[in-house]
Amino acid sequence: MVQAYVTIQTGGGTSQNVVEELRELGKVRKANIVAGEVDVIAEVEAESEQDLLRLISDEIQSIDGVGRTRTCIILG
């Protein structure tokens, strides 16, 4: 099992919609709008690194309003 935080920069006015769509994805444990350099942080869980890659590139990055993402794998 691989767990990670995914930080997301969104387009203007799209953060709420992005969070709502993230929360519908089964592998997203939490998603919240935050203040700071990024707009949204999601906590995700995947079976493997390949599964994590598919989640981010095929599902999260295809959500309307998602711009740049950065992934931080949880080590412990």
C-alpha cells in the first residue's frame, strides 16, 4: 500500500468543484481547500506506485480546474 499527499494548484474559482470531484474518487481519503502556495491538498492511497501514477495522471489531473500537482509519498 502506498499513501501520499497530492498538492494541487487550481484555476481561479474552481477549488470547491475540484475538492468535490476528488472526494468522489475511491482512492482519495481526504481532500481540502487550503491557504498558501497551493489551493487543495488530497490524501490518497493506492495499491502500488504504478497504481498511484495512474490515479494522479489519469484521474486527478483530468479533473477540470486541476493545474499543477505535486506528490509527496508518505514514508512513515
